[in-house]
Amino acid sequence: MLFADGVLPAVSVFKVAGEMVTSYGYSLASLGNSLQDLLRRGYAEVGALAGLTDAVEQYASLFDVFRPAKDIVEAFGRRLSALAENRPVAPPTPPAIDYLALLDDVRRQK
């Protein structure tokens, strides 16, 4: 996530979110689900979401695309806080796969 990596400021995240809603049919729920998915997969850290939560009120005027804006912004902030609190300690580590050994096994079976 570019925000989590410090590449994209919070205001830009909110502008992208507004564009996704106005031009691409996203809803607040789908944006929240996307953030939750980033957390679950380990691509975003709790601290990054906390930073977004803190910035929600500062940039509330950017949320005019969501109607009613004030209620939606507050709900979005609560959702981000809840996601940050419910983040698992660490994402599961995928097992290492030795593809060359697997290929050798297949060749030996022929």
C-alpha cells in the first residue's frame, strides 16, 4: 500500500477513494473491505490505518462525494479503527517450496 510505505500522503488516498466512488462504482463498504483485505494479507500495517483514521477528520471536506458526508466520514473512521484493532499479530508465513526438487520427483516418476 503506497500510503503505508510513505509514498502517498493521506490526502491523496482520500482523493483516490473519492474518484473510485464517483467514477468506478465503489461504495464505502467496498473500500472498507479492500482495506480489510490489505490488512489480512499483511500488505498494510495497523499504524498505517491509524494514520488514515487520524487524517479522516482533517480531510473531511474531500468526502463530499459520499452522502451524507459527515456521517459517512465518521463511519469510515470507525471502520478503520476497528480494522486496526482487529488486525492479527502476523500474517501466516507461506511454506517454502522447492520447485526444482518437485520437478526432479516428477521426472523420476516417468
